[in-house]
Amino acid sequence: MRFFTKPSGLAILALLCMLAGTVPLARADFLFVISSGGTIEELNSTGTVINSNFATVNDAESLAFNANGNLFVGSSNGNIYEVSPSGSVSTFNNSGTFGSPVLAFNASGDLFVGNSNGTIEELNSSGGVINSSFVTGLGGISALAFNASGDLFVASGSNSNVYEVTGVNPPTTYASAPFGVGAGLAFNASGDLFYATYEGNIYKVTSGNASLFASLNSNTAAEDVLAINSSGDLFVTSGGGTSQHVYEVTGPNNFSQFASVNGPAGLAFQPAIASVPAPSSLTLLSLGLCGLAGYSWRRRRFVSVA
């Protein structure tokens, strides 16, 4: 008795049809980091550099991905740039008014830009300014992050406070680190907020209460930007002094060197996006063969036998 038969040409073509056009354009847990000179490097999930020059933006300082997988770069020249998944750089907003900008997207796709003058501006998906004074008066803003409810949290480079902005209300103090000046913010999937200071400490903030999570003082210095991967592991830059690394923090005071990067600054993880790319030759061929096979099958199906 035969339980298995050789796959028919029709079955193989059907499989090609299903596979055609379903290759994901973005890879989860691929980390992008700014190195010296404004070069943006791409690292895989083990810290190996897979593209040492994904793109270059002069005076790049900060990174953020939108939901479509495009990378946005804040430059100290006052402009915001957009980088396509292929590494093509274009100007997103060339107002020249963003001093040392830090970036964050909300769920609607609007880009929020924190400035060194203490102002946060809101831009639409085309780079136009929606609100040039969304928040004012917070001193030098060093980091932005949205929680799952859409509330904005702000780290100030002028003090050790984390501020919360709900709707259009004025910011309120959400938490204060015992020591240090704010440098980085990131939320994990559980809603816990992590807050890095320039002194090399990372605090975990739960319901407004800050507790020391990791102290990297002996290994790191300034430029402590934070990012979290899909597994909830925390990554932090160390670009001061002789320490030129990105560290991975997997638990309280449990950290290790993830990668060596010259003068690391902004960090951002690429979101996983599965979408249909432009039709390739294989896609078009498989779809054409599928249609031909379907036509042949229909002809055999309805031909009557005398």
C-alpha cells in the first residue's frame, strides 16, 4: 500500500505561489548604532558587524525607527534625516533648528524631537511641524520614550528627573534617580522604565519608584543611550574615555560587552516587518506558472469523456 506519492508539478507550483512575495524586509534584533564620524553600523543579534557603513549622516547623534522600518537620524546640524531599509539617506526636516536632537515615535507615526533648549516638537509623517512647542522649559533634553498607553517620558540632561507628559498637559515629575544626570530611557514589554545616567548607572523605574538596576561605572562613562531587544535585554552605549563599547545587560548587575564600536552614540533596534516586496522575476514567474497550471487543471476538470 502506498501512503506517499511524488509531489506533482501542480503541488510544487502551488508552493511557489504561497512563498512568492512573503520575504520579510526587516530582521528583528538587528541593532543599529552610530559610530564616530556619523557612520551608522548594523550589528546582528550576536554583536557581529554585518554592515560597517549602513549609512553616513554628518554629526549624527540619535536614532529611531518608525513602524515601517525606516530609520530616522537626528543630527547636531539641526536637521532630521530618513534612511530607507536599503541605506539611502534623504532629508526629512531641514529646518536646522533642532539642537542635539533626540527622537521618539508615537503609535500614530508622529515624530517627537527633543531639543537641547528644553523644547519638544511634534512632526508629522512628512516632516512637517505639527506643534513646535509640545513641551517647553525642561532644560537640555537627553532622551524620549513612549509607554504602551501613549504617554511621553522625558529625561533631562539638566537634572536627575524623569518627566511624564500625558496628552497636552504640562510635564510632571515621574521619578528621580538618587544620583546622576539623565542620559537614556527605554521601556520593556512589561511596562518597566529603564533610566540611564551619564555616570554609568541604570535605574529601573516601576510605578514612579527608581531602584538601581546595574552599575557600569568601572566599565563605562558618558553617552549612556539605551535600547531594548525583543527578548527584553537591555543595551547601553559607552563612548567616554577609553571605553568604546556597547554592553548588554541581561539582569541586575549582569552585563557583558556586546560589541566594540568607536565612539558609540545612538542605538535603535530594527522592528520585524513582514511585507510584500516589489515583484521579483521569480515571483512573476511563479505566479504566471500558477495561473497556467490552474487553467490546465480547469480544462481537465471539465472535459467530459464519452
